[in-house]
Amino acid sequence: MPVTTRRDQLEYHTDLRSGGWLGIDDDALVIVRESEEPLSVPLDDIAEVTAQDIDLFLVVMSVTLVGFGLWATSRNVVGGLVFATIGLGSLYLTYRKRNRLTISVAGRPKPLQYYPVDTESTYAAINDALHEGVSEHS
């Protein structure tokens, strides 16, 4: 079955932060990315959808690492700066991975992970489409 790559034919669509877009068709989730082939996942195959705003544990750990690094510069400048730099790098990577949408698909060993521009409405739209599919089949 060919993948619909026209956004205006879909019930819902949103842009992805890394380029491309994600949309919901009558019976499938459609992902179109600039560097990959379009992907269509039947709604019946979606096992679970989760949305994560930001990993607060990593934020606290990274800020603590930066603070420890700055404190340690009074004893060892190079060592303290290394710790502070690692903490800042971790903080940056944690920020980049905010608003992650994870989609577990039956038959796939790894879940699909995307970063939509509007994670909350995308999460709600996918859940609505999944629940509509469940109520139609019941």
C-alpha cells in the first residue's frame, strides 16, 4: 500500500523538529522525513505511545556535576573544568532530547522515537486515533 505523502489528506499532522512531519491517516501513522523513505505504521500495530517532557533526573545530575566541577576548580583547575564541561554537555544533550514521543510497534525490536514541534497535541491525537480504532473494533 503506498504511503500518503500529502499532508492535506491526513486527519492530523505536525512538523518534526529535525525536519519532516508526522501525520495520522484513517488507519495509519505516517512519518515523512527528509532523509528517509516515508513510513506508514498501521494503528492496529501500535502497542504503546509515551511522551516525555524532559528527564528531570538528568537535569539535576548535570547541574550537580557542573556545580561540583566549579567547586573543584579551587583544588584542581583542569579537573574541575573537565567535570563542569561534562556537566554542561550532558545538560545540552538532555535539553535536545526534550519533548520526545516514543511509539512502540508490534514486530519492531526498537521503538520509534520522534521529536514533534507540539508533543502534547500529537500525543493526544495519536491516543484519540488509537481509542477510536479500539471502539470501532469492539
